[in-house]
Amino acid sequence: MMTRKVFYRLLPTFVLAVLLWAGCSGAREATQEAALLPQAQDSSVVAVLDGEAITLSDIERRYRRSLGGNSAAVPDSAELRDFLDRYINFRLKVKAAEDAGIGDLPEIQEEIDTYRLQLARPYMLEQEVLEPIIREVYTRSQDMVDASHILIRVAPDASPADTLEAYNMIRALVDSVKAGADFGELALRYSEDPSASREGPGYKGRLGFFTAGQMVAPFEDAAYNTPVGQVSDIVRTRFGYHILYVHDRQPAIPDIEVAHIMIIPRGPTGADTAAALEQIEELRRRFENGEDFRALAREYSMDHNTREQGGRLGIMSFNNPVIPPEFRDAAFAIENPGEISDVVQSRFGFHLIYLIDRKERKPYEEAYEDLKTQVTRLPRTEQAQRAFARQARARYGVTVDTAQVRAVLHTFPADTIIAHLAVNDFDALFEDTTFATIGDAGYTLSDFFAFAKTQRLERNRPLEPQLMAALDAFLDDRALDYEAMRLQERDEEFRTLMEEFRDGLLLFRVMEDSVWNAASRDSVGLRAYFDAHAEAYRFPDRTRLIGFYSRDDSLLTDIAARLDAGATVADIQALVASDSTLSLRIDTTLVAGPTNSVYDEALSLEAGSHTDVLAYRNGHVLLLHDGIEPARPKTFEEARSEVVTAYQEVLEQRLLERLRKRYALYVFPERLEQAFAGHAAAAAPAGDSPTG
């Protein structure tokens, strides 16, 4: 039987399965009595269950979601009627649970509250923090910017004097640029970015092309907001003050997948260079004459990191600063997959580049999960989450008695506090000491110190500022929890998700009590069902396979030789029993037909024959065909799991029959003909629960 913990993880899938596969039984059609119902006057109502209307839009939405979107939701009246019956069965079970008071049970409420918090916070942060950044990164990544910059370093916590000194310096550089000074020369002389003064990426401040998500947010904002050919305003980042000069802005070039062959001159002389060039030209000619690029790379490429993979470098982005420009330009100039570049010389040697594939820019919905992974790691996301937490703190109001925290500092030595936090027993001293509130929620020093132990306090730094920083983070964290617990009040989509979860819990409890557990407990009913349907439970003809399993393939080779010489399985078993050094397992498997596994190797053999030694999991196996086990009826114990499953279906149908008698139910199937009129309904996101 499914455990509740597993069920909660699979809840959306479970409810979907209920709607797709649940058995159905007939509902009362619309009658003269039904026509008098107030709800029946509304043509959008397709059913009334115990006075509760089920509307056409409800069914359209749930049916559409069950099929993964509107494009699949063809208005087939028979399918839609069948779906309506299944949905009514679902609502009947939930209704029965509600009337039984299951939804009010403390353990159910606790599960709902726990799930709400587990779901609400990530849901809220994705909606409020991640999605705006993901959308911005996706939109901006359609373009790439080529820019230079000058950096004057100043720490985020620098003194006012140091900050002013750095600002005055960057201000003077702005004036110099406006007066006509060369931006690159100024970067070479004054920029405190180390790359500005050495050959390579960043030399003279030239960063080359980059796109969204590659730079810190204020820098990126300046790059995308500054017109080509102009200098940005002064920008402050965690590194210091910057000014940018934008050289170019172009549509982003989609990524490509490439492989290469690299030949390195064997010495510094011109003759060495000429020999390397001649070798790679010869490889180019061989490719053009039909030889396989990957085979040539494996044999001749001097790039030992890629040669075994046929020279494959993987996905390459145009704005990757690590790639030498000459290599990048040649790679992106190749027109068609399967073609190669001319010979390219970089600082590493000579290259032939092979285009494997050109990637297409994905639509936003398809790119979303990859962008989400990227955005989650960006510093701007943490900053946006912190800002959102501060808004929540301001909205609900925060009180905090920092004196209580400082009193702890004065009572215990710093080393003692850190040591107690490390062994998880310090917070227990303050369980009843409330020191902070957010809205109507109170927090104890115990809550705070339990949080502080996750903040990696350092012994070699003053403890008080570390604890004050941890306190600020604690209030942010609790403000997010407080906001998340109220999300259901203001977010309709989240409210729907929670209603789905609650309905799923009630459904699970009804099925658990009235069907799953009931079937397993009813030994008399199970036996009676088996006796009435015994002919349905039979074994077909099955091949009996004796498997000899060992990590030592030479041992299995010896076993095969013994079998060929006439040894029986009993002889092999006796051999193993007499020698404890032999690592051999022997067992019997009955196979009814092809299994798409190693056992299939033995199915076509004659009885008494064996396979060769075969690879199996982390070892090897030798399989002996030991004859055919004739078809026969299953015993009750052999068929028990199948009988339980079938009997559960019987109990479920009995449950539905009782519920349909208990509750007044009227259905107006003719109104389903209006469903998906013109296919105008918007598609629901694939993967949503069908009961949303």
C-alpha cells in the first residue's frame, strides 16, 4: 500500500490518474425535478452535486489540463462526458470526506499547514523574485554588447573618505574622456582591473561581447542602457566605481557545437611551424576526401583533453571571453553542420574546426528552467530576495529587542556561544524568551540561535557584528515565511493549488480507509473474489532458467565447462558448498516471455543448453535453460497481489454507488456540446494538476 509520505510527493500525478482512469457509474440525467433547481437555470452548469454547481468552464479547464494543453483538448462529446463522470466520482469522494469531518482533523490541518509553508515560500519567491529577473535576462540576452570599462576599486564598506577619493578619481577620468582622451589608454594607465594592463581579454579595458547574466547587475544595466559610441554614467558595484564605453551592440548569435583538431609546432623554429602547418593542411585534405573527422581527431589531434572524444569541444558561445577571437570567428563563420573551417592559427597552435550543430534560440517557456538555474546563482537574485524581504518587514511591521541579544553576549564568552551553537544545545536555553515580532507572530531567542547556527560564525572575528548580521538575516527569513503563510489570501493561483492539495488529502484518506486498507483487511471477501474468478489467475508456460552469478568471469567459464562435461546443477551446488572461496550465487527464475533483459539470451535455447558468460550488472552471469514449466492455475497466495488490486476496484465501485445514493446528483450532458467553442479557451500550463 502507498504510504502517505510517498502519496504527498505524487499527489498531482495521483489526482490526474483518478480523473483519467477512475471507474465511472451513471449519474441521474436531468429530470423535471432537476429543471427546478436554481443552478439548472444557468446554461453553463453541467452538473449539480448536493446543491453545488459544476460549471462547463470547470470541466473545460480540468479536461484541458489532463491532456496537457488546449491543443489536445478536442471537443469529443463521448470523451468529455466520460471525463465529467470521472470528475464527479472524484468530487463525491471529497464530499464524503468533508462531511465525515476529515478535513478538520488536526493531522490533516497540520499536513496542510506544512505543505503550505513548503510550497508557498518557493512559489512566492519564484513569482516575486525569480520570474522578473528571468524575464529580464531572457529579453536582454537577445542582444550582446561589446564594451570597455575602467575600474577604480573601493570596498562596499569603505570609509566615507576612501569612497570620496575613489569617486573623485573616476569623475576625473570621465572628464578626461569627454575632453577627448582615448578610453583604452586611460584604462591601461588607471584602471584597477588587472586585466586592463596585460595582453588578452580585458586589455585596455576591452571586455569584448557579453550578454545578460554575465556581469553584475549594475554593470549590466549600464552596458545595456548606454548608446553605442558613448560613455556611461558612473556605476557603483561591489568592486568599486566603473565607467563604460560601448563599442557595439548586436543581435546575439546562437550557440554552436564544435569539434577541432589541433596541431602544435614541435619547436620554436620556422621549420617547426611550417611542418605543423603542412600536417594540418594534409588532415584538411583527407577530410575533404571523405575521411571521418572524429577518427582523424582521435589519431592526430594534440589536444589531449578532447582527442578521445573525437575532438569534441561541446557548446560554444560567441561571447565566451576564454575562446581566442580568431578561433571563435572561424568557428561561427562555418555555414553548415558537417563542414570545417580553413586552417586557423591561435596562440595554442593550428586548428581545423568542425561544426557539429547550430543551436536555435529557445522560446521563453522552453528556456525557462535553464534560465532559472542560471538566475538562481546570480548575486542580483540574492539582492532582490533581500529587498523583497525588507518590503515584507515594512508591510507587516517588525519589533526587535536587540538588547536581549547583547545581554547574551555579555553573559557568555564568545567562544562559549560558538561552541554551544556547534553542538545544537545553546538555543534550548531561551525557548520562552520572546524578543522579536513580525505582524502578529512572535519569535524567541531560541528561534534566533537555532537560525544563527546555520550562519557559520567565525571564532577569529568579533562576535557581536556577526550576530547582528545574523539577526538581520533571521528577520528577513522570518518575514519571508510570514508573507508566504499569507500567500493563499492574495494569490488565486496559489489558493487553487492549496485547494487541490487539500482535496487530494481528503481523497487519499477516503481511498485509504474505504478501498485500499479495506481490501487488504477483508480476507473473507478476497477469498470469495478469488474463488469466483479463479480462472482469471493462471501462470502461462514459463521457461525455467538457472542463473549462475559471479563477479569472476573465469569461474563462470569453468562452470560452463563442467556443465558441458555432464555436471548437474546439484554437482555445481555441492562444489560451491565444499569450497568457501568460490563466490557464486545460484538461483532459479521462471520467465513467461521476452523481458528485454539478459534472460532473453536463454529463451531460444534447447533445454539443457546454456548461454555464454554474459555481463550482468556489476558482474557476470551464465544462464542454463532448465526446461518448461507448464501452464497452471495460480494458488490464492500466488495471485494475492492481483486479487487485492481487482478487489479494490470492486470496493471502489461499491463506495461510489453508496455515495451516489447519498447525495443528490443531476447531470446536464447536452450542455457539454458547448465545450471548447471555437477552441478559444487559453491553454493551461502542462503539468498542472487537473483539479486546479
